[in-house]
Amino acid sequence: AMGWPKVSELSDAVANRTTDKITKFKLSLERVMSTQLLLHPHLKTATTCAVADATGGAGAPQGLWAMDALMHAISVRFQYHFSGDRPTNRLDKPGWLFSFALQRLEELTPFLLGFLQPLMQSHGLVLYDAKEDVLVRLVRMLMDKLDGDMPRLLLNSDYVRDTIHEALMFDKALREHHGLAGDSAELVHCVDAFARRPDALARWLRLEQEDATRVLESLIDDPDKFVVKDEGEADSFKELDAGLEEEADVDPVLVTESGECLMALMQRITEKYRGVPRVSVRRQFLHLQIDILQRYLVALQTKAACSEDLETFIAVADTAVYCQATLCAWGEDLFFLEMHVAPGSGLKTDSPMPDAEDLELGSPLVNIGEEFGQ
């Protein structure tokens, strides 16, 4: 009845300045917006998050009606491709889900920024961001799909690994390429589909532990891993963590492949849970990392005690020193410090904020790093 055009038509109309389509859409939108704002004037001063979370009577969804209509067509296409026995609805191809959402977002962006956002602001929605609203809605659509598939996903380890990987890449794309920030960023974490379910989180942690165990065995048992690398061969001192501003202050000639691979393993695990919004869940992954480091430390101590030549003993010692320096550098990262001071960390919330040096000294990564040094 509104004559609402297709998403692709909206973007083309704005790009090509097709006056009749733009005028028709604008009139339809203004009627809808005027009616809703007359009934719900509080939406004019609501943020994007508040609008997205708004509810009507009996808890019914009460976002912007215009955006409901816009997203309906996308939802229909999504359901068509990713439900039932459609050939595109495959658990072993999670990337198709996230590619669909990113493609729709790229199609809509010129229309959202160039036409819809100014129109919304002209109606008084000064704190509302149309693109963020679409992002939140797309993620919720994906989360609903993942929630429905989760019982079957958890039956296959490869499906879990692949889906988590694709979810992490999707979350990263929204922040790095689509400018997602602020309060809405806290709502948009597809990987949280695994982190918020106890059964899915337990499976995720177990898989990380199994994968790490396989890596640890190769790092300890292979004697070639303890050959000290030449300065030109070592690339560990490039910035491992994009969040760190300084590189580890370690002489490259003291690096062994075993130590370098261990720190790379720790970094991969960190990047996986860095986007998880719940601090309590992040701590579970940090405890997993500490356990891996403890096991590696015990293996180093055993290898040093059983070494029959000075060269092997020195290589093991160099590995320990490198691990110590790297872990202490990571201990200064705000990401780890936040876990250390957040509620449940053991630090009283009503006590004065400790100095950065005190926080660093008490952080788990620094503590385990000092054990490597000893």
C-alpha cells in the first residue's frame, strides 16, 4: 500500500537521482514517521540503541516503523535462503550467512547515509543513526539463526570452529569497515551467540584446549623448535597485538621457534575472545591461557632438567626469558587490565583505583610471566 521500493531500487534511485522514486518514497516515509512520532514523541530524543530496544504494549517490538518495513524485505530474502531444505542453508557454509548480511549492508549504505539519515534528522531524531539501526537488526537476525542452529552445530567440531571464525570476521568487519562504535557496538557481537550459551561456551573452550594441546606437544617434543633463531629470521618482535603500542623489549637473537609459536598461539586465542562483551566469559578464556602457559612452563622446566648439553639448556632459558618479556608487555594492555579490575576480579569496586604499575604487577599474565623468568 505504501509503494515501498526494493532495497536495490532505493540505492539506485539515490545514486542516479531518480526523482519520481525518491519523491514517492519520501512521501511514504514522512506519513509513517509523522504518525509514529505523534504516538511516541519520546523517540525524537532516543539514541539508536534506545530505539532498537524500544517496546510497545505487552513487550511487542516498537522500533521505527519505517525501518521495520525497510528490513522486512531483507528478512524475507534471508529466510528464503537460510531456512528449511534450501541448498544455501548449510551448516558447513557459515560464511554464506555473514556474506549475505555484509552485502545487504553495502547495498544500503549509500541510501542510508545520503538520503535516509538526513530525512530522519529533519523529523527531529537528532541522536538516531540509521546505519547503526540496520547493523543492530542484521546482527539480531543472524543471532536468531545461530541460536536455532546451535543444537545441530554443537554436534560437529568443524562446524563450531568454522562458524566461530566467520562470526569473528564479521564482527571485525563491522568495526573496521563500517565504523561501528559507541553504545551500539556493545549490542553487535555475533560471536556472542556462542559465549552467552553455557553449552556452546563449554564446547568452544574445550575445542580451544584440544587445539592448544596438539600445538604444545609439537613445541616441546620437536628438538628443532629449540634452535635459537637468527636476528633476520625472527619476526616475533613485530607488534603481535594491534592494541599494544610498544613491541616487546627482547633481543631477537634469543628467540626460539618454540617460544615464538607459543606466543602466536596465545595471541590467536586472545583475538578470538577479544570481541566477547561479557568480562566473565573473557576471564574463562584467560584462565585457559594461563593453564596452557603453566603446562608449557612445566614442560620447559623438565626439558631443562633433563638436558644433556649446554646448548639445549641455554635455548630453553632463552625461550623462558622471551616468554617472560612478552607476557609482561601484554600485561600492560588495557584489554587485560580491564579484566583485572572489573567486578568479580577480587578488586573492591569502592576502593581507590590502583596505579597502573600496581595493576600490572597483580595481573595474571605478569604473574605467569615472572614464573617464566624465575
